[in-house]
Amino acid sequence: MKIALYAGTYVRDKDGAVKSIYQLVSSFRKNGHSVAVWSPDVSKGDNHNGLTVHRMPSVPIPLYPDYKLGFFTNETRRQLEAFAPDVVHISTPDIIGREFLLYARKKNIPVASAFHTDFPSYFSYYRLGFAVRYAWKYLTWFYNSCDIVLAPNESVRRKLAGYHIRNIEIWSRGVDKELFDPFRRSEQLRSLWNADGRSVFVYAGRFVPYKDIEVVMQVYDRFARDGHAEKVRFVMIGSGPAEEEMKRRMPEAVFTGYLTGVELPVAYASGDIFLFPSITEAFCNVALEALASGLPAVVSDGGGCRDIVDRSGGGFVARAGDVEDFYGKCLELLGNSSRHMELKARGLAYAEAQSWTAVNGVLIDRYQLLVSRSAAGAASCCAP
């Protein structure tokens, strides 16, 4: 097969969606398929292991400058014509994604779109709640124009179906167990964090309101007010526009910046508990990575993180936005308790079964069937 893949960003390790896309591209290529990628946001100085990656013209997105708004041009159309894809995979339903969809429809090429990010859920954090209805109207049209819509889990499938979106199938997410492993734990790193004898709470993600960072800051404050400050250390992995405020309100926390390569799994494994209250996650790769690294997770009962914790039994689920509930569940995991060890073992067992090879193999088989049916349909239409 030849797969044309559009992604709003294609910068290695930039976020959970990109990690999934990189793994999918790798699986396609390992199985002998040809892939070409188009994106307005591409890693500089990365040769992508010989993969053809087309950088598209773009401008920064207002209020969200780390990501780009790109444009579909005549050059893009010529590149697609030269590649002649058998299937189009769209990871971002933005204005470029719409053009890829229309191109595929016009050429009668099967098209699939993956639901990576619940963008409409961000609007309320920026006082744009009025736009949610219009966003879902567009997304319903977009996804219903695709042959397959890929949801990461059953909870997202139900949400999409609630908007009358059809042709939904599950494409879960895997984890690289060779990379994320509790054996990467580093006592040297813990010493640098001044975490000897403490329970380390790890947060990994962007420092933005829609990740519910306010809950993290208030849980930190509760530990300090209740006299537990010397028992814990908060390690904040990532960056974002709220970083200065978080540093001001969490003066004893460790801020690592963005971590990539081996640094990220070492930091996970050197922690003890994963705290991630976001309710806007479609899948929540970071929670799966944390479980694979040996960290029980405390997550919200809204969004995709709950699905991972419920299925794995590797953590606690707290009420969305309820600081007291999050704090109480964090307290229960302090120290090397038997409960902590039990949840850690469950999370590791679950992560062990979530290989990218298995997860992506199912999707590749599905695409081959889609392409075969499309070819058969075209042949029957052209038959005398």
C-alpha cells in the first residue's frame, strides 16, 4: 500500500498524538508499505530515517503559538498526484485536513481519520464555550465524509456516536516497553531532585489550563498546608504558557522542561506516582507511559485517562476538578505501601500487553481490506 498521511504536527515527541503517528508510520514501513507525510510543523534537522516528509507553508496559531496553521497549496496537490496514494490517513481535521479529505473524495481514494484530540473541550477554558456547538457540527460533517473514523477507546467511540458520527472503529494506542521500563529508575536523578526519602509525584504534559493544572497546583498546596511538604517532591515535565505562574505557586517543585529520548522514561521511572487531572484527553498516552514505567496513576474521571486506569487497575480515579478527592487519593499512595505495590504491579502487567506491533497490525490489516474493496469496486464500475 501507499499511504498519504497528513498531521498537524510531525515533530518527534512533541505530544501524545505525534508519538502515536510516528509509531504508526514506523509500523507501516516495517510491514513493507510506502508512506509520505505532509505537515506544516516538521522537526528541523531530522532526516526521518529516509521518510519523505513534506513541510507545508504555515503561520503560528494565535493563543497557541507552539502549533502551526498550515495551508494546502498547488504544490501539495502536485506532490499527492506524484505519490498516487492507495489510502489517505488524516490525523488533524483542520483546514488542511479538509483539503486532504476533499482530494481523496474527488479521486475516490479511501480515507480514514483518527480522533487524537478533543479540541472542542478546550474552548471553555478560554471562554469560548459558545463555539463548541459549531465545532462539533463541522467535525460531524468531516468524520462522516470519511470511510473510517478511528477512536482510541470505547469512551471516545460513544462520544462520537453521540454526535451521530458513523463508521467508527477502535484504534488503540501502544507503548514502547523497551523505552518505558521501571529498570530505568535513577537514584542519581532523584538526588538531583532532592527527592531522597520522598514520594515523587510526576506530571507530564503542557502547562496550559485545559490540562487542569490548577488541580495540580492546589494539590501541591494541600501537601504544604497539611505539613507533608518534606514527604513529597513534585516533578513537572513539560512547558507552556502557564509555566511562570506554576513556578511561582510551586516553589519547591522541580521543572524539567520538555524531555525527549531516554531522558523522558528515566524521569518517569525515577518518580513514584503519576498525577494527571486533565479531562480533555482522548486517549492519554502519558498515563500508559507512566504505568509502563512503574508509576500508579491518579487521574480524572473525565476523558481518556480514566479508560486506561479502569482497564489496567493501575491507579485511582478522582472526581474531575475535585481537589480534595485528588489529594485524598494521592495521600493513600504515599510511601512504599502495599497498595502502591499492588497498583504498580497491575499497571505493569497491563502495559506489557500493549505493544505497538499488535495495536498497529490490526489497523494495517484493516487498511489493506479497505484498499482491496475500493479496488474491487473500481474494477466493477469499469467493467463492460
